[in-house]
Amino acid sequence: MQPLVSFLVATYNRVGLVQQCVRSILEQTYENIEIIVIDDASTDGTESLLRNEFGEKIKYLCNSINRGVAYSRNLALDYARGEYIGLLDSDDLFLDKG
């Protein structure tokens, strides 16, 4: 069995970019993953778009106020269940499948 990999994606007001980031993770051939998106209090419709497009494929967390990327990543890490952790920002992409 493949170990679980948790991808933590930090975002703030980058709705289009975070959408592409999550898609690039889901397109990988490695299947035993969880994706945790931590939103640092975006005001651009990030939550709605992600919930509508990805639903249960991601865990979505949102800070009530903007606290910065370090706080956000640490919060997401508290929810991660994976043996391995991948840190991405909302403008990061996996270019190749696999």
C-alpha cells in the first residue's frame, strides 16, 4: 500500500491560481493523497469556487482573519493525516503527471 501524502495549499485572494494548483495535484498518477487548502481569509470567492468544483476531494479550512502563511500552514498541518507532507502555495503547479 502506498503511504498517504498530504498536500497543504496556502492561499489568499488567488481564486484562479489555487484552482489550477488543486487540479495539478489531482491529475497526478499517485492516488493516495489528501489535499488541504488553507485560505487566509480571502475575499474573492475562493471558498465557493473550490467547494463547487472539488467538493469532497479537498479539505477546505479558512482563517477568520488574515494571519499570514506561517500560521496558515501550521493550522493545515494540524489536520494533515499523511505520512508525508507536500507544501504548495496557490501559484504552484505540478507540470508533469506522476
